[in-house]
Amino acid sequence: MTRRTRRNVVDSSAWLAYLADETGATHFSAAIEDVENLVVPSVCILEVFKVVSRQRGDGDALQAAALMQQGLVIDLDAMLAMAAAKAGTDHKLPLADSIVYATGLTVDGVVWTQDEDFDGLPDVKFFAKSKRA
């Protein structure tokens, strides 16, 4: 019996760490660079574009969005919205996090993150942010 590779759903916090080459970014590089199994919730493109644009300008934000779009982008439709509402209620997740988590459940994926809201949830690879000295 062959083991099926699970999809990698990378949360905005992980993307931002990866793009900024932060200390904890190494936790996420394999998931992000495995483009064949990379799933990108469209809300993550929104969040990452907004932060990168504010910090480094629209040119860098466009490059980040282009990198993210190498994976399979999942748009928020009615079914995913209802699944996200349920996940948000069940796990007390904020709106964007509930969409990311529901996307992971929908594609039978693993959510990669450093966002504490996901800590302890099933099918999540959580890595706490590194403390700066």
C-alpha cells in the first residue's frame, strides 16, 4: 500500500516568516517549496500582499503573490464559507484562520503555521515564533 502525500496548506504567518527569512522560516520551506502539494487559500494572498506592500512596497508584494500562486489557489466559495463558519465556531478561530483551517480540512491537508490560534488543532503543524534576544 502506497502512502499518499498530503497537501500543504500554508498560513499567512508562515508565508511571512518564509518571505522575511526569519529564524523559524526553515520549518515552512519544505511545505512551501513542494509546489506540487502546495495549497494556498486566497485569503492568505490578501493578508500577505497587504503586509508586504505596507512594509516593502507593491513590487515586493506582487512578487510574493506570484510565488504564492505557484500552488493551487483555493477561492472562498459558499461551501468553503460555511465550512469555515463551522470551524470558526467549533475551534474559536478568527475569520481568516477559520478559512485557512477549513481549506485544510477540505483538501485533506496539513496546515503549516506559527499562529497560536491553531496550536493544538488536529492536522496542524504549529511552530511557535522564535523569541528574539
